Amino acid sequence: MTERTLNRARAYQRTPRWVYWLRRIIAAALTLVIVTTSWSLISVLRAPGTDDAPTRLAEWSRDHSLGPLVTLAETAQYKLNPPATGGSPDTSVLAQAANSVDAATTTVGANSTNAAKRPSTVVSIQIPNQPPMHTPVTPSLPGEGRFVHAASTSAGPALQIAYVRPDSIHTSYLTGVAWMSHTLRFVLHPGYEDPGTAGMSQPDLIKASAFPGLMATFNGGFKMKDANGGYYDNGHFAAPLVKGAASFVIYKDGHATVGTWGSDVRMGPKVAYVRQNLQPLMTNGKLAPNLSSNVQSNWGATIGGAYYVWRSGIGITKSGDLVYVMGDALSVSSLADILHRAGAVTAMQLDINRAWTSFMYYKHPTSTTVQPHKMGTFNRPVGRYLQDTSRDFIAVYDPKAA
């Protein structure tokens, strides 16, 4: 036996037995932590849906007390690639609006499964466009602020889209604005991760059986732990509803509105869904007084603490129609301003940052299939909500397809 081995044996004999067992317990605990953490991370990376690997890793890190490291990395990335100032946007999406007429033609019954069997009943009607928006930047570009049709129902105007530059500084970006008729039917879907599907009336995706009549989908709000509000689905509370919170409310007949919980909107037998997120951006036509103050605490943590990031919001007009706004290089103030210019009198912010904002509208090549299209150039896959998704979202339907 070597001298080194003898010294080890003597040291072991001198070590108290409780120290020996403590070391064993610590080693076992560390092994358990490493195995559990590794399995947790692997499970997140292998979860269904279209969230990319960096997004999944960032969300997992935040949920495991590693948020400061994620913020540090995102801050560095933002400083290397801040929003551009000045310049001109890609005007190809404005060309359609610039060349459009003030009325679009739709065919009654064109989306009906029996339309081909009864061509004699098919007639054409004229659908007026929404009035052009007053744009944040003047003079406006050709087609800027002008609405074009994205989808129609036999009842009349349904879904129209316009684009405007967000402000006079970030002139190379275009913000998408979607106008949705109050006649449409809205449905709130949960995400499998947040708020979870247990107890919910809807799945975490649009199933093929729901394709007929599907017109649009768009993102919900923050994670429930960050939303300062609740989530309600037909008798089930995924999170308690908060008085004073900005609330997207859907009633059992399918129509939706936006209001302040406890004053504009409240619980009743006709309420089907409620999705709350932060405080209102605008109430009764008046912008919130704190749009530019304490942005991180009032309006959500952005990448690197930046003011100008991807943001989305939704509002209600005087006539009860819905307007949704989404784009890059938006501050809270410019988001609220564009919602106001689009006709909203009461509005709320939805989700923010590049990974979570998205608006799609759908065409119907056949009666049982859909062809999704993006509003704008967000980076999420266009089929995001046609498969399992980790966050909640809203689907919009032709009411005749109910």
C-alpha cells in the first residue's frame, strides 16, 4: 500500500461519521437537483408548439430564478440591434391599399359548404371600407392608413387591415391595424402552459373541426403572474378577476368588448370569457395619464428596459367594433395613439416583445381547409395557433359558422 493511500485511510478514520453522512446527503441532493433540472429543461425544449429554442430557454430560466441573466443577455442584444430611426418602410404592403377602391365586392354564400350546390342563390354585394386613418406621420405615404379587406361575411364588412408608421422617428416600420366588426364571434383559447388547459372549455389550438368560418387569431396578454389581472372561462377562474383591471370580455353570444372591470364591465350570466391585462390604455376616449411613466412596472418588462419594442393592443370603438394594433418600435404612448386614431375609445395593451405578438387572418381554399396570412412581418410562424400553443390567444369567427 502506498504512502498516499495510507494517508487517505488515516484521514478517513479521523473523520467523524456524521460528516461522512452529511457529504453523502449533499452529494445525493446535488445529483437530484441536476437530474431534476436537466429533465425540466429537456421537457420544456421538447414541448409542443412553435416557440423557438431561445424563447423556451429564456422562459425556463425566468421561471427558475435566472431572470437577471436572461435580462443581461437580452439587453446586450438590444444594444447591438436597436430600432432603426429614420428611413422608409417596405411599401409593398401599402400598394394594395393605394390601388384599392372604396368598396369591395364579396359573394354571399361563397364560404358556405353548400354554395357550389346552389349557384343560383349567389349574389354580390358592395362592402364599404372603413374611413382612412389620420396617420401619425404626415404627409402620409400612398396607401398608408387606408383599410383593405382581409375577410368578409355574407352579412357585410367583417375584417379590414391598414398600415401606418408608428411615429415620426421610427419611419422605416409599419404598424398593422385590424378592424373587426362587432358582428363577429370571438373565442378565448388557453395556452397549455399559461394559464393551462385544466377546467377550460377550449383547447390550446384551433382544431380542424373549427376551420369553417375561422377569420382571424391574435395573441392574448402577459403570463398570469405578470398580468395584474385574471382569467375566466365559462365558470372556471384560472386566476381571480381584479377590480380596475383592463379587461377583454366575450359574451355567450360571441360578441366582445373592452373595458375596466367593475365599472365598464362586470360579471354576469351572459359573460363567457374574461382576459385581463394590466390597466387601461384609454377609457372613454381619454388616454391614461401614466403612459410614459414607470414603463417597466406599469406596462411590462421589455427587452433591455427599452421603450420601443414589439407591442400589441386592442380597443373598442363607439359603434362596438374591435380594433387591434401590433408592430415593432412601439412605445406605450404610440400604441395608445394608434389605437385612438383607429377609432378606439377604450383600449388595453396585450402582449409585448417579439416572441409573443402575432395576428393572422384566414382564407378558405375549400370548405374544410384554411390558408393563414400574416398581418405585418412578425417572426412567429403563420400557423402558430393551428397547433398546440403555450400562451392564450383569441380566435375570431364568422357568426354564421357557429
